[in-house]
Amino acid sequence: MSEPVLLNKPKKSAVISYATVSESRLLVPLTQSKKLATIRKQSQALQPLEKKPAPSTEITASGLNKDVSGLLNEAQEHINAKINELMALYPPGKKNKMFALKYGQPDRIKQMNLKAIFTRLAMDKPKKFALIQHLDYFGNATMPVETLNPNLFEQQIDV
């Protein structure tokens, strides 16, 4: 287990002394240390599992006409790409926290209307942006329906 370690070079008239090195045991086992447990919990909390955003084809707003739905899908793709691009600029362990400090939580950003999202993320607005600027990321109206363009929503007529 332990080997003797030579401390002094032997001389003809010198005394040779040996020291033994034994295995050092921790005072507290790793599984019972409260400090190590808190450090472990903090490190796990700082590295949340990355959620992949749902593809834009799965997020469809019902009741929107084809032009608006196409614009909304295009806007969703641009927003997802911009969020991923901005998060990639930050260090891996701190990217969620640093992004949230500067821009806000991605979930909260997606609840804002598209005009505010594009302004907050400093993005170029797509063509015909006026049609979708008052919708949120998921296609829900963020202002009273009376003030929206009536051609925006398809009319459903029961026959």
C-alpha cells in the first residue's frame, strides 16, 4: 500500500531516515457533506436542460387567413433564430441568465406582441408587417379585436 520515501540522500556517515505515506481519509464522506450537497445543487440549477423550441409548423394559430399565417410562421422562425443567435454569444453555463438580464425570459418575450418582440431583439421587420404586428408569437391578438383589421381573421359561417 504505502512505500517508504527516501528523505535524505544516504551518505557514508549519515543516518538514513524513511517516512511512510499513508492514504488520507476525508473527515466527512462525500455523500454526507452538506456543503458539497449545496454546491452540487447550485451547479445543477445553473445548467437547466435546454428546451428545443417547437418547429414553427406545429405552432399554428387557428382562424388566421393564409397570408397572415404564412407571415406569422416566417416571423416565428426569425424570432427563434435570433434568440438562438443571441444566446450563442454568451458562455454556456450563463447564457440563459445573461440573456434574461438583457432581453428578458424567452417565454415572456413570446407573450409580447410581434412589434415589441422585433423592437426588443433589434430585428428587421418582415414584409407586410402591419398585418401581424399586434399578434403575439402564437398568433393571439394582443389588443381588442375591434381595432384589428377585419380581413385578418377568416369568417366562419355555419350553414
